[in-house]
Amino acid sequence: MTDRPLLMIPGPVEIADEVLAAASIRPPSHLAPDFKAAFSRALKAMRQVWRADDTHQPFVVAGSGTLAMEAAATNLVDPGEPVLVVNAGLFGDRMAEMLRRRGAIVHQVGSRPGGTPPLEEVDAALADHRPKVLFVTHVDTSTGVRSDAQGILALARRHGALSVVDGVCATAGEPLEQGAWGADVVLTASQKAIGLPPGLALWVASPAALAARRALTVPPPMVLDWLQWLPILEAYEAEANSYFATPSTTLIPALDVGLASLLADGMPAVWARHQRAADACRAAWDAMGLVLVADSPANTLSALSWPDRVDAGALPRIAARGAIVAGGLHPALRSTTFRVGHMGDVTRHPGRVRRAVAAVGLGLRDAGGDVDVDAGLRAFDAHV
Ligand code: PMP
């Protein structure tokens, strides 16, 4: 560990040395035997990380989480079809806009920033609008709120709607059982709790989701089309040669290493260490007098109100004390909040999370905030 500041924004995040090494190879051919073997292992591992069975299809496409969202919006819905967005913040807004551009009839249930819509409202909206697909953000990164994904997915199933979970700020950091909970698509990106550099859009689709794509009247843009990618992914899983558009031949070996290390720990243990890190951070924030924005805060990040007399001018001071954290993101909270990521490899190292908590406290104090850093660190230590 060097003295460089830790990257503690809600993605990209600190990555493990072994993942960094795997991503730092001389780029191989997309047809190299070792690359095909790594791709095959990564696809199989995705099903286990997502907790989905062999009937589910993993996708890995160069891009970011937004690409995975757009692929979901365009592969499941024809223009003119009704959809429901359970909107908890900025990324729900983004999903709704993508669906509008696809020509879908977009219904939404929303909440004040930091909240999530109550299950009764989701239930009533499903009954009223009979959407073909329900979209939900598992963790909204703009407010740090976690949705009751399991409860919402159960409602979608009961009303016969397909479901899409935006897990960009959640997958591998928050418990989610794609198969048992019945999510048709769970999408994420490589740079968050999965623990890789940015650059891969990742999602797993159910047989019902693939059937919905096959039944579309208006095909999606070609590079987003699940059916363009499907034979390529099937070929890679079988370690056979194929080509549609060049995959990231350095990030996929890193994905293989990163997912294998998650599975070596076991997903329940990975979720539990995110819970422990989040509990310790929350105890520290509380002891330092810092207030979370979210009603039901996520385990992957904390969105906090700036204390009195402090604003985004404190960010460089926090960085100077050892942690790079992020400013506000939600339009209504941009100037009044800041965000600290605590997901991915850093949760394996409570000492690093503690360093980040100390940097936040000291940086806020340097900026003129009335923050009891020692009390915060004592509270942190009592939780790890
Ligand atoms: N959804 C959520 C919940 C996110 O947090 C993000 C990224 N912050 C995105 C979607 C978009 O992902 P990306 O920036 O990788 O395109």
C-alpha cells in the first residue's frame, strides 16, 4: 500500500493487485486460446456471481453501465408498449429517458430524493398500467438509497411483467439472487463492486427476456442487439472462434480473475463484508455528526450532507488527507451533499476503509467543519 490517496468515489474504485496485473498484459488476439479460455471461465462465473442457473445468458460487451441500460431498453420493448420505471433518482430518470427515446409509453413511480417508492405504490402502478417490463435501480448512486429489489421483483412477477434491475452500483456489493428472485435482466458495469477498471458492460438475461427480444417487431440498434451478441458469447463459452465486434482482450482476463476471487470468498461472504464496511462507516458518520441522505442506505456507498459551513471546496482537502471522494450528483442535492464509495476490493481491507473515514473527517475539519474525528474512528473500530 502506498501513500497515494485511496479512490473512494462510487466508482471507479480501488482494484486488487491481481486484477490490475491481469488487465496489464500485452493485449492478446480475440482468438488466442488463453483469451477464449478466460472468457469462457468469466461467463460461467458471472452466472454464479449473479446467482442464475444455466438457462440464463451472461453478456459482456465493451462499454459502461449506460450501454447495458440502453441494451435493456431496446431489446425488451417495442415502440408503443407500456413500461414502469421505479424511480429512486438520477439513474431512474436516465432509464425513463432511454425508454421514451425507444418510443415506449413510460409510467413512473417516484419518491423524494433519498427515498424509494413504497411497495404499495409499485403494486398499484403495476395493476393500473399493466406494463410489459418493470425497471428498478437497485442502488441509486445519486442518493445512496437501496431499493427493496426482492419485494419489487416479487410484485413484477405477480403482475406478469418482465423485470430489469440496474445493479451498476450494487451487483456483488448487495445481496441479489437473480434466479430465486426472478429478475429477468440484472445489469452492471465493471468499475464498481465487481472490482475492475471501467470498460465492460455486463448483464445476465433470463430465457423470458431472450424470448421477448426474439418477439420484437422493431430490432434494436445492431451493436446493442442481444441476438447479435448471443452466438458470440455462446462460442466464447465453448472456447470456439467467433467475431462480431472486438471484445476488450485485456479487461476480460481481468474479469476472469476478479470474478474468480469473488467466488473463492463466496457471494454471501462478499455481501457480508460490504455490510460490515457500510455498518462501520455509518457508525463513524453518526459519531462525527454527519447525516446520510438515504432512508434505507446502501452498503456500497454513503451519500452525506455537508456539515455546517462546509461545501464542495472540502473535496481537495479530503484528498490531501488520503481519500478521493465525490461531490453531489442528484440535481436536487448537488451542492449540499458528497458521496463516499465503500465497495469492491477495499472491503477486504478494513484498514483502508478506516483510512478513508479518517481522511473524510480530517478534511472536513480542515475545511472548517465541526467534526469529532476521534469519536468517528472509535465508532468505526467498534464495528470491524
Ligand atoms: N446506473 C447506476 C445505478 C449507476 O451508478 C451508474 C454509474 N454511476 C450507471 C447506471 C451508469 O453507469 P456508467 O457510468 O458505467 O455508464
